[in-house]
Amino acid sequence: DDNSEQFHFYDYGPKDIATIFFYMLVAINLHAVIQEYILDKINRRLHLSKTKHSKFNESGQLAFFYLFSFLWGASILNTEEFMMNPTSLWKDYPHSRMIFQVKFFYICQIAYWLHALPELYFQKIRKEDIPRQLRYICLYIAHISGAYILNLQHLGLILMVPHYLVELIFHASRLFYFSDENKQKGFTIWALLFIMVRLLTLTLSVLTFGFGLARVENPGFSIADGNFNVLPVRIGCLGAVCLTQAWMMWKFINFQLKKWREHVKNQIPKKKITNTKNKRIKKEPNRG
């Protein structure tokens, strides 16, 4: 049909390494621009402590990235209609042929998280913050690269978009909190969405690896065809996702408990002040 739109499809290969390295350098430059022309100017106005200054910079950089990635990923999902057909997660696997937008999205994602490693040195991150940041950077690199190499781009994209939305809300809420400590409503929205996205991630992962791909299992391991649909790989992928979600929930629960303890500690002095005031008011009539 002359009126039909032509699509060019791409797969991955060794040349991607050079492309990822190039966009990693681009990400380093963009990081520096955002830091110098936006975050540093806001920091000067807020007069934050060193600890809050470091967290503000981290949240500022990540908020820009999550916003951009969420909008980009959501536009791809809308264009390709992945959400309208859940069977596309395993139907016609392996998805070794990608449209340009999907391939470029994954290239940029891997490049960004790789650039975050040297940024730990460039930004002079505090030593006590390095292990925490290294953990989540390495988890992003492992999961996104795994989805890209194992031809699970559809599943990876559908899981990344809601996850990035939740992370965007968290870091945006933290930025507002640093500007005014009374602004904490965003954390409540984040907490609710965080739990929902964890459940969504587990549900789609079990559905894909446990049921969908199991029905069209490949009899052999074929690297040439990009078909990794064998039982050990499926178990490994599902195990990695489940362990990561369990670890994230553990961190989430600890974070909520810490906030609750801080809230209780702040309430105790207020109660003491009100009690002493009430006692003084009661004593004054007796003196009269």
C-alpha cells in the first residue's frame, strides 16, 4: 500500500557501546548546566546546610531527569499502545526489532545512569552518601541493561514509566520541603503511589515471566536470534524483580518509621509547653 507508513527497525549490537559513551558525555554536560544555572542559584537563596544542600542537588538533578523520562516514556507507550494490549509483553517474543524511539530511549537511559557514576566524584558527594547512591545507580543500570539485552523492552518500558512518576513526585516533594518544611502533602501522595506501583510491578512481572512467556517457551537458548525465553532466565529475571521490590519496600517502611518517630519527638515538647501553661493558668485564680 502506497499510503502505509514505513517504519525502520533496529536491534542492539557492539556499536551501541560507542553511542552510549557519547550520550554519557552529553549527560555530564547537561548535569553541569542544570547545576550551575538552576540549582546553584536556588541554593544561594535558600541558605541550606551542607547536608540539605547535597540532598537538594541530588533531588534537583533527578527531578529533571524523571520528568523528562516520564513524559518521553509515556509518549512512546501512547504511540505504540503497549498499555492497551498486555499480551504484547510476551506476544511475538523476542522483541529484537525496535523502533527508533524505543532504542533511543534505552540508549539514553543507560547513558544517564552510567554518567551518574563519575558524577559522584565530580559533585564531591559526601562519603556517607556514596554507598546509598551507588546502590540505586547500579540497580538502574542492571535492570535497564537487562531489559535491553534480553529483548524485554516492552516490559521494561511499561514498568519504568510509572516508577519514574513516583520518583518524580518524591524528589519534587523533597525540593518543596527544603524550601518550606510545612509543605509535606507531596510525601503522602508519593507513599500511596509507591505501594501501588510496587504491586503493579510484581503483578506484571509474574504475569509475563510466570504465565505469558512460559506458554511460548523456547526449547533452546538462542543468542543469535535474541531468544532468551528459557526457564533459568525467566526465574532469574523474576527473582531479581521480586528481590528489588522487596528491598524497596523495606527501605520505604524504614523511611516511614523514621518520619513517624521524628513526628512523635516533635510533638512531645509541644505537649509539655501546653501542660505547663495550663498549670500556671490554674494556679493564678488560687493566688487571688
